[in-house]
Amino acid sequence: MLPPRAEHSVVAVPATGAGEGMWAGAPSALRSGNEILLAYRLRDPARRGYAVAVARSADGVNFQTILSVSKEEMEADSLERPALVVTPDGTWRLYLSCASYGTRHWRVEVIEASAPDAFDPVRRRVLLPGDAATAVKDPVIRHVDNGWHLWASVHPLDDPEQTDRMATDYASSADGLDWTWRGTALHPRPGEWDARGARLTAVRSAPEGLIAYYDGRASAAQNCEELTGIAAGTEPGSLTAIGSEPVAQSPWPGHGLRYLDIVDLGDGHERLYYELTNASGSHDLVTELRPRGR
């Protein structure tokens, strides 16, 4: 699996403004019929992650917003990466990463709906609560023949000055709602470019097992400007980072290239969606078209 190439990307959703802390990104994308559906987070420095939008596109580049969920509707201090999923029976799910008020804690909630423009926050429920010692957010969710798989970033809360530390834990489920944690799937590597954190962002099947993209950072100073790496393994609960360097980053100062997701277009091509630091220091949500698996 080749890395993304930022020079080949185009902006799908522009940053919320110019300058640091103005972000559009953390995408979760899927193909439904002839359309691509996209859920993503919007942020500014004053409000943090203030909304998650759901949008649709016929060409994968030009999106029309069909729904927006605010942090106030989720009773959250901030929103981070969502996961947009459609079940085999046609039920749509929006999994939302929610910051608990006045703490460093995060939880994941879910809303179910009959269509991607019908998510009602009144019907939300907590799915992954975390606990006093652990924040949980940024779920990646896949359904395969033998059930549901979830990878989420987990953050230890024992030291309030170091809650940016993160690893990726793995859970399984029969229905995508009731999850059983199975342990840590991807660890940071001491002394490496991902020593401070390793957050899985996309996973796909490969002939030899599984291969995944992940976000990594070496220090707390790189929080919010993670770079992209590749990991692989034969089991979903045990992945190993490949190589001693990140495989992709932005050419602009800050260098963030993170939260990558992949959509198979069904015609021999795929689209990558990811969050990319731009020349002003803000983050755009960009897309890249390429032959599948290249």
C-alpha cells in the first residue's frame, strides 16, 4: 500500500479560516450507490471542535452538506473524529467522539438513523464511555463476515499534563453496538518518530493479513500535527508499525497529514481523504484519486 501524496490532492472541504487551530478534517467516508458520503469535524480556536457535518458528493470532490451536529447538541466540550457506517440491514450509524465538560476525558456516542440526513442527537447514546483513567475517541469501524471490528485511540489520564499520549486499542462486537475490548493493537515506539502516540486511521484487508494507516507523533509539541505511517499484521488486535520514518506529511510548516480514510470506488480506483496542514497553518480536508491499492 503506497502512501498518500499531498501534491496530488485537491481540497474537498476548506479550513474554517486561516491560521493555526482552524480545521476541517478528521474524515470518515464511504461509498453508497453512486455517491460518496463524508462525515468530518469542524474546529476553530475559540470553540474547539464545534460541529460534525455529514455531506454527500457525486464526484468525490464537491460536497453538499446534508446535516450538522453541534457539540452543544451532544453535550460535549468538543467533537473530534466521527465514524460514519451503514449496517448490512441499511441502518445508518454516526459514531461521535465527545469531550466531557471540564475534563481531559473523551467518550464515544452513537446515533442511529434510517438515512444519512436523519441523525437526531436526541436519540444518541453512550457507546464507549472510557473511565476515570482513560479517554477514548476517534473510532475506526469495519464490518466483515465474522462481525464488527473497532480500533480507537486511547489516552491515559493519570497525568493531566500528558493526556496527549495515545495508543490504539482494539474491540470486537457481534452487532457494532456492544463492544468487548481485546487489548492494544498498535503501540507507540520509544525513541522513534511515533514515540508519543500511534492512532490507527484506516485498515484494509491484504493477501498477507491486514494493512493500516496510522497517525504518529514524537512529542507533545506535535499534537495536532501528526504524520502518517503504515502498520501491518495478521490479526486485527496486533499490528506492527513498518519502517523507521513516517511515509507522508504536509510540505507546509507544521507538516500535519493525518486522519486518512480510504474509499473503494468499485471501478479500479479509490479515493483517499485526509486532513492536511496548508500554507497558512490551518487544516483543509483534502482528497486524492488513485488506482486501487496503489
